[in-house]
Amino acid sequence: MRVALVGNFAPRKCGIATFTTDIFEQFAIFQPETQLDVYALQDPEDPVVHDRAHAEIRRSEPASYAEAARRMNEDGVDAVWLQHEFGIFGGDCGEQVLGLVERIAAPLIVTLHTVLSHPSAKQDAITRRLVARASHIMVMCQTGRRLLIERYEAQADRVSVIEHGAPDRPLRLSHFDDGGTVRRLMTFGLLGPGKGLETAIEALPAIVARHPEVVYRIVGVSHPNELRRHGEAYRQSLEALAESLGVGGHIEWVNRFLDTDELVAMLEDCDIYMTPYLNLQQATSGTLSYAVALGRAIVSTPYIHARELLSDTGGMLVEPSDAEAIAQAVTRLLDHQGELEALQLRTYRRGRQTIWRHFAANAKAMLETAVAPGRALPATVERIAPGLAAFDALCDGTGMLQHGHYAVPNRHHGYCLDDNVRALMLVNRVPWRSPGEELRRASTFASFLQYAWNPDAKRFRNFMNYDRSWCEDVGSEDSNGRAIWALGDTAAHSRIVGLRNWAAQGFASHAEIAFEFEAPRSIAFAALGAAALLEVDAGNRVAQAIVGRCGDMLEKLLCRTRRPDWTWFETVIGYDNPRLSQALIDCGRVSGRPAWIEAGLDSLRWVMANQCGAGGQFRPVGSESFGRGGDILPFDQQPLEAWAAIDACAAARRCDPASTLWLEHGRRAYRWFLGENDRNVPLADLQLGSCMDGVTPLGANQNVGAESLLAFQLAYYGFEQMLGCAGPDWREDAAQSHQG
């Protein structure tokens, strides 16, 4: 596995940086077959040199997050493992991290270092977005897991508890006599209000009065945010407090950030480790994990991590801001050496569960659950004609129902013209056993199209309720364009004379509405129907005019918006993208305009290059890209785009037979249905002929709707057509598969 590891990283001095660095180093020891590419967050206000990082993300620059995602996608990483804390990313509450996660194609694993029970509105929205996007979430305590499931609606099987890792060292018990040996207390971390250190210092007079040999070692630099806002005011206030209480000589200040070896040495040298934190919501403390693994006695406030980690050790828990309770807990342990040593032994045994060897194994297993293994698909599976049982299940006497709940038709959503004209086009392609079988199916969808025409508005309706009442008087331009497409397609490809004549007459009656269309896709859909009709009726003037308008418009759009890195008709990416290229190619072919063909091929090369993952898999433009200027996002991936890619490649192959590019792209798009996609999930069931509704960051959308099912079925026949253009061997194979 190759994993992109995102977070703060050494030599930055903070808990997240230490944890991310520990992951990198401990995986190299215990899981060396997993390659970790570190993407280190860089802060321009406090830069550090990341000499071991694969790349950097400039935390305050949105473009840097997009660039990092692009690099991860191009590298073909198997997963992205994100260390999340609100304060380490740019923007309000670190919202710029979303600019990374929405662009990555690999499965996302998120370690949430903080799970808030009372978040702000922005924190809540960010957490929910991460939960919705992540293939797996790691937290380090059970409380965090419960919060994610109950408050943030995370799926239970996608949330794992893996405790913070810690060093594996022999236990050193605190052996001391009555001869004045120094007894050390210790706290480590970035200093700032909230650590509760003033409470620990206030407890010192009572402790020292009973045990004058005590030294309290406070280790760590001031928090960078605290330094920027107030300088060393907090540390100085602590020093002044200690002097006023007469215990200044009993505090050892270690004003630097320790490396791991020195930190471990100091922890082993202390008798009691204290975390008097005021924030009881703190879910993770790396130094607490270290102290437990090294068998130190713990005196702590009951924040989340401390409660869980010390629950079965007998560690001393005291309320926040209670100096007297801290003094009593510490003096009790120092008064009774046997009790102190017993507590250290229990704590050490508990800590054995968290040593890095176990952490690395558990984390590797978590990564593997999020990364579905790829499957080798034999070439022969490409030419298995899908069954039609699922198609028939979505159809009734009215037409084809729009949606399914899993595999069950959902009558609540009724019907739409879009799906019924696609169904009619499918009937034109399936090799039925008899003309009667073809007519029974085709007449239902043709009748729906015919009934959809609103003579008063001179437009087709689109959406129909289950009770056959129309939801609107006029459907979208796209639905009207698809109706013209289906009429031209049926006039050209139906094997039943009566249907061909009906479609030709319908085209003559309704196709002129295409001259009023404004949306490029609507015009392109109508032009595809017109181009098909010109194959059998070359003199059809309405079809010629539609083709001429479409070709001229698309060529001008391409010239107007084209840039060196953007060979496309629009400044945004939408749905059904390859249809624009296909329409320009077909318009050029039937009208004898080579310039249009070449422009269509050029745009198709560009869009297909942007629909290919590093591993060679087809990656449809995600629906989250729609309407975002110059931005191509990987999810959600929809079957309609794969079908369009196959048909466009077939059109390209027809005009450019010498190139193998179109066959390669078309095959890649078809195998996307069969499981060669970014989540390695097969969407299509060849036996039933069904197709799930797409690929999401979490896997397949398991609902089966008409659009997806028809896209798969039509993709198969489009792919078969493309194979037929590839030479005698392919035609023969396709024919044999067809007969089978």
C-alpha cells in the first residue's frame, strides 16, 4: 500500500506533529511494506524545514490543498490518512481542509484528534463533512466513537478506536528510601491557559511541607498561539505564583520542546506524572499515553482520555482547579511506597496494549479495511450481454419508473420522459427473439413520448406522477432534446417499419423546437438524433439544419473558451460531458465538415485525459464538479458519464479508425461498470442487467434507478458497436457474444 499521510510534521513542535512523525517512523519499523508519503502542513508565519516530507501544504492557501490533492491523484495513492485538528488547517475552524478531501479520489481515512460534544456551527459542519466523506474514521477513545455515532451520525462500522501509540520500554519502578532522595513530579506539553498548571503549583506547598524532597518538573515551551498573542506572560505568571507561595525552588523549568528519546528519559525519571488539565473534553493526550506505557503513576483531572485510559489502573483522578485534591493524591502516593509501586505496575500493564508495535498493526488493518482490493477482470466479461430482468422490473404499462430503493422500484417518484426515451433507444439495440417482443416493449415507451407532447406549449413534458398526472406543463430543454434524439434514433435503428415511420413523422412534427434551444447539451442531444436520421434520410432538411446549428455553435464555444490547459466548450464541467464531443464529431461526419470532426476529437481527447486515474481506471467527472469553474472533482461518479464516454469513443473510432486511443478509452469506461473504478466496486449485475446508481467516496450507491440501469445497458451496446469498428476479429467476437 501507498498512503498519503497528512498533518503537522517534525520538526514542527506540537502534539499533532509528534504523532504524525511517530506514525511515519513506527510504520517504517513495524509495517515497512506500507509506503507513507508525508504531506506536511507548512505555516508561513512559523516555517520549518520538512526534509523528510513528500510534499508540503501551505496551510493558509486554498490552492495548495487543491494542488496536494492533484498530486495524490496523479501518484495513485491507495489511501489518504488525514490527521485532523481544527486549529492546524487554514480558514475559519480549519475549513480549508475540505478543499483537499473533496478532491482526492483515493479512500479517505481521518484520525479525529478532537470530537466535540458542543461544537460551533462551523465546527459541526466541518466534522459532518469529514464523517460523510471518510471511508474510515479513527479515534483514540470510546467516548469519541460514541459521539461520532450518536451526534454526528457516523456509521458504526466505519469508526475504529485505536489508542495512541507509545514506546515499548522495560518498567522502572520508583525505589526510594527516607534518605532525602529527590522525588519528581512531572508535566509535559505546550504551555498555555487551560493546562491547569497554576492549580498544580498551588498544591505544591502542602506537598513540600510533607515531602521536602519533591521537585516538580514542568517541561515544554509556550504554545505558539500563546506566544503570538501574549508572549511569555503565562509562563511568567506561573513563575511569579510559585515564588509567592515559596515553592519556586521546588520547580524545575525545562523551557524547550523535547525530542522523543529525551522525553522518554524524563518520564522514566519521574515518580508521578500529572495532567491537571481544565478542558474535560480532551480526547487525546500523547504524553499521557507515553506516561502510562512507561508505568508512571498518574494524577490527573478526569478529561475524556484520562478517564478511559486510567479506568482499570486505579490512577488518581481529581476535579479541575482543586489544588487540595492534587496535594492529597500526591502525598498519599509518596507516603506509601508499596501503593505507588503497585499503581505503577498496574499502569504499565495497561500501557502494554498501546505500544507502537500494536498501534502499527491495528492501523495497518484499519487502512486495509478502507482500501478494497482490485479484482482482475477477464477480457471475456466485456462481451457478456446483460440480462433484462431488472429492466423489466422497473417497467409497467405506463412506462419505466424513475427510481429504485435498492433493487425495488420506487413508485413514489413516478416516471420521467428522460428515462423512457432512453428505454426506447435501448429497445432499438437489443436483439429480441421476435418482432412482437420488440414491439410490446417499444410501443410502451413510444406511447409515453407521444403522450408527453403538450400541443398548447409546443414542448414535451418530463415528470409524471405514478397516477399518470403530469407534474409540469413544460419539461427541461434537456428532456426535450433527448426526445428529439430518441425520435431520430428510432427512425434510423428500429427494426419495425411502423415504429420507424412513427418516429420519422414525430421528428418532422416536433424537431423544429430544437432551433429555440439555448443550452449546449440540449442542442447536442437533438443533433445526435438528427445525425442518426441523416444516415437513412440524407436529404432531411430539418435534420440538416439542426446539425448545422449544433456544429457551428459547438465549434465557436470551443474556440471561445479554449485555453492551453482547458480544451472544452464551457468554463465549467457538467454532466454527460462527452456528448458534446460526440455531437460535434457526428455533425462533422454527416455534413462533411472535417474541421468539426477534428475539434470534436480534440475535445474528447482532453475530457478523457481528465477522466483517467493514475492506475488507468476510468474516473467520471464527479457530480460535485457541476457548476464549479475550472474544477474537476472525483465524486459522485455517475453511470451516465461512462455511457456517454463509450458512445463518444465509438463515434471517434468511426472517424479515426487508425488510432487505438478510442478503443482503450471506451474499454476503460465500460470496465468501470464492472468494478475497475476508484472503489473497486462492481456496479453492474450482468445476470440481472441491473446497475447501481454510481460510485461515492464510501463505495457504491446501492440504489438502482432507471437512469443508471439504462446507462449500463446502452453502454454495453455502445461498446459492442465500438468493437465492431476495430477490425474483423472484434466483429467476430462481438457477434459470437451476441448470439450467446
